[in-house]
Amino acid sequence: AQKVTQAQTEISVVEKEDVTLDCVYETRDTTYYLFWYKQPPSGELVFLIRRNSFDEQNEISGRYSWNFQKSTSSFNFTITASQVVDSAVYFCALSSIIQGAQKLVFGQGTRLTINP
Amino acid sequence: DTGVSQDPRHKITKRGQNVTFRCDPISEHNRLYWYRQTLGQGPEFLTYFQNEAQLEKSRLLSDRFSAERPKGSFSTLEIQRTEQGDSAMYLCASSPTSGRRNEKLFFGSGTQLSVL
């Protein structure tokens, strides 16, 4: 069975601080996708990134960066110089590639609050 | 893209009543998904369609739940004889079957169901 664990239920930091959201996953599949989605108060989940299991290169997009370590089954997300607009619930998710369609298994989410 | 739209945004019903939700995906997206999200948890997969064919259903989808996508465009999710445990946010998402945009799901803002 697939499982995603986000141990941090809530994080609160002051604006401009760096913050890392942890994600640990379990799967028996040898190939899979990992995702991060953002859910602002409006409720609509917004895609941030997809990573293939065979591509362990870290990725940076502006203030966002992702650290994928297959050896520890982790896919952590760091926001540099956080801003109030980053406040949201963030979900890590896992999907099997062989299933084709996006049948995602989500973690419980981390509520991030950025205080001015 | 006009986005995925869901109707209604909120639904309050009494236990035992039937409810129906509607989802309009992004036009030309072949795949349509339903997820359920309870308070403080990540979304859980319920079912998905490719065009009008319902290809997979989760064990979470009891006999009281039925989803349709009759013409491969909009979809409806009906819950019969609602129970208090059905209270949740019901999220719809869509994606194309090919191309770069296939890498992510486009989510609607959800229908919040409260069963009294």
C-alpha cells in the first residue's frame, strides 16, 4: 500500500524566514511520481511540482526548492524568504506511474502560516 | 482555460436525504476525478472517468454513492441516504490524457457538504 506522511501539522514563521516542509512516503512501486500541491483558503488545490522517481535532481523555482532523496523516501519542500501570501495548507502526494491516470495518495497536509 | 467549476459550493442537508453535486471540467480534458477531503486531512481518491467511462472506483465509494459522466463532459456525484459521516469537501479535478499538461490535475474549489 502507498502512504504519505507529513509529520508537521502546523508551522508558523515570521515573514522572510526560510521554512522546510517535510514529506516521507512509502511505496512498493519501483517507479512513481511525487507531487506538492498548495491549498489556499479558497479551497482549490494548486499544483506546484511533479517529480519522477528516477529523477533525483533537486529543483528550484524562484523561492521554492525541492529535495528528493530516494534513499530516505523523502521529498521535502523549502520556501526561501517566506511571504504572507505563502500561507496555505501544503500537501505532498504520491502516484503510481503504471496506473496512468492521476490516482493520488495525499499526506495529511501541513498548515503554513507566515506572520508579517 | 476557464477552470474546473463545481456546483453548489455549499450544501447543507438532513440525514437520509439525497444530494447531487455537479462538476464541469476544463473543456477538452478527457479525464475527470472525484476526491473527498475531510477536515484536517488530505484528499482521498473516489473515482475517475476517461471520457464517459468510469474506469476505477475506490472502496470508499459505497453503494450509496454514484457518479456519472454521460456525455464525457460534465459529471455528477450523487449520495443517497446521506449520513453524518458523509460530511466533507468533495473535490473534482480534470486533466488531459496527453501532453505536458497531463502531469498535473486541475482542481475545482469543491462542494462542502454538511449532513445534519
